[in-house]
Amino acid sequence: MSPSMPSRPDVLIVARLPQHLMQLLHDNFNCHNLLDGLSEEKLSQIAPAIRAIAANGEAKVPREFMARFPALEIVSVFGVGYDGVDVPAARERGIHVTHTPDVLTDDVADMAIALMLAAARNVVRADRFARSGEWKNGPFPFTTKVSGARLGIVGLGRIGEAIARRAAGFDMDISYHNRSRKDVPYTYYGDIKSLAAAVDFLVMITPGGAGTRALVNAEVLEALGPKGFLINVARGSVVDEAALTQALKEGKIAGAGLDVFENEPNIPAELAALENVVLTPHMASGTLVTRTAMADLAFNNLQTHFAGKPVLTPVPN
């Protein structure tokens, strides 16, 4: 070990992170990876030295886990979502929690539109229809028009507004539900059920966590109706997956486009078998440019903190 190594801050990696971020961490910090089979004994030995935790948006960092590290100063999350981190517990101890907003806004908004188009126009099934030669037996069934349709957005934050701007290019009639009304030229609904009843496409881009768990339930899906589509680029937890599967099977809604799931990477076989749902593997922000920018930001939050400067993107109060 070089003489400079002990002066490096000790960082505990608790989730799968992209190679670019892993390289930055290893080049600049003394890293310990929980995913490398770190034994309980070894973890206890290094616990007093851990000053930072590097996580992703799906990682669980509860109060009891943070309590094991008396020198912990910061939790850096690679991702915009941080519902797995007990932020109040961190704040009680003065521990910074950071995430990577803004840099992924465009990609997630693009993906919401892509899923909406794919679900409405039945693109995945049409691809199989064309490849298989089934087309020779007759034309593909009619699909659903998107331009001019009614769009409801649940969560009008940075990404929600980006989705709305894109939808305006399709001449869509845009409505939204948010914790509070915003100064925007869209129709506001005070509850999600009323919004669902008023639109053709319901897009979820609200934060995860206990406050939004199963926000889309059987009642909301019933309100969305047999011609409606659900698009989820938020968190799997915001949708009651069993109720959604049932609604899709029974034709209570027309279809869905899902990038997130309740128990990733496990998708229920019953849901995966359905023809009226488009499934993608939590890849909305998964372009090389964006994931590199996210990695740089997650690293820079650690770097600036250890340089004695304010973190760049703390989670909001």
C-alpha cells in the first residue's frame, strides 16, 4: 500500500454501479465493496473508518445500517431516486445525502414518450408480426392514435415538465396531478383518480417511497378505463402490480408501458406473458452520455464534500 493510501477517505460501495463510476471511486478513495462478499467480520472491522456510502437509486440504506458507521458523513446516490435511503435518519446525524437529478431529465422524458408510442401503436407485437411472416395472412390490427389525445402526468417536476413539452409537440391535451398546483398552462387535478378518469394516457413520474406506494390501485385503473394506457417511468412501488396485471388481463385498461417494477429485476410471469404491455428493464436513463454524466455527478458530490465544499446536488428538504 502506498504511503498516501491511508489519507484517502474510506468509501463503502453498497450497490451495483457503472464501470466509469467504479473507476473514479477506486482511483480516488479507499473502497470496500459490499457486493464482493464482504464478510460480517470484515465489515465490522472497517466500519469505524467508513466516511461515505456509494449507492444507486434502488439501494437500501436504512437507519440501522447507517448506525453501524460512526464516522459516516455522506451517502452519494447514483440516480435521481433515493427512497431506499432513510433521509431523516441521515439528517439527524448531519449526514449529507446526494443524488443525480437534472442530467437524466431528457432521457427519462424521451423514454416516457417512447413507451407511450410503443404501447399505443403496439410496436413490439407489430415487430414480431412483420418478422414472423404473419403479415402474409392479412393486415395488422388497428392501433391507438397518440397525437391529439389526452395526457395526464402524475408528478410535474423537472421530468414531468419535460414530458409535457414533448407531448405538446404531439398536440396532446395535457393535465397533471401534483402535490400543489403549478404556474403552467395545463389543467390541474387535485387527485389521481379524477385525473385518470379524464385522460387517455396516464404517465407516472412521481417519487417513490411510502407516501406514493400503490398510488395507482384498482380504483385508479378502473377510472382510466378500457381505452386508457398507463405509462410508468417513476418507481415500481407507485403501482399496485397485481391490480395492474389483473386490469390488463381483463381489458379494464387498454395497455401499459413499464420501465420499472415492484421487485426488480423480477417481473411476474403473469405480467410478462401479456400482449398489451411493453416492458423495458429500468433503462430510461440508460444512454451512455447520461449514465456517464450521472457517474461524474455522483463522484463529484463525494469529491467536493471531502474537499470541504458544499455538495453539488443534495436531496431536497
